[in-house]
Amino acid sequence: MRAWFQRVVLARLWLTYIVLGLAFFAFGAGSLNIVYMFQANLRLLLDYGWRGVMEGGALQLLELLATGYASLAAYVVFKACEHRLSHWLSEPNH
């Protein structure tokens, strides 16, 4: 995966810039309000116990965890693209 990403995305500056923007928006959309959603989900599970689990609280918690990790992956892609572009801009011979 790493070699493919370097060969396909990071080797083309225009594609690196596009992927940087997409990763930025994916990270922002995935992380927006996630803290509040976690708090609300945990409050549901604590207040209603097993009934909250049966009403979908446990599934929602898993979905929130998956969203968090997807946002983290988008952030890592964003940082890799940012690193590539900033190094390209700062090189004296580009």
C-alpha cells in the first residue's frame, strides 16, 4: 500500500494536492461532532443499560469507533501529502 501510494499519488504533485484536499475534507467531516456523539452514546448506555444496548447503542458505539479510525486514516494521508508538497516547495532545485 505504501509503495503504491508513493508511486501513484506522491509522484504526481497535482494528484498529491487533490488527495490532500480530499483527505482534509474527509478528516473534517469524520471528526466533526464525534466527541459530542460519543458523549451522547455513552450517556445512553449508562442511563439505560441493557435496554440502551438492545436499542442500538452498542452498534452506534462501534460505528463511532470506525468513523474515528477512518478520520485518523484521512489525517495520516493529509499529513503525508502535506509533507510531500512542503518538501517540494522548499527544495532549491525543483
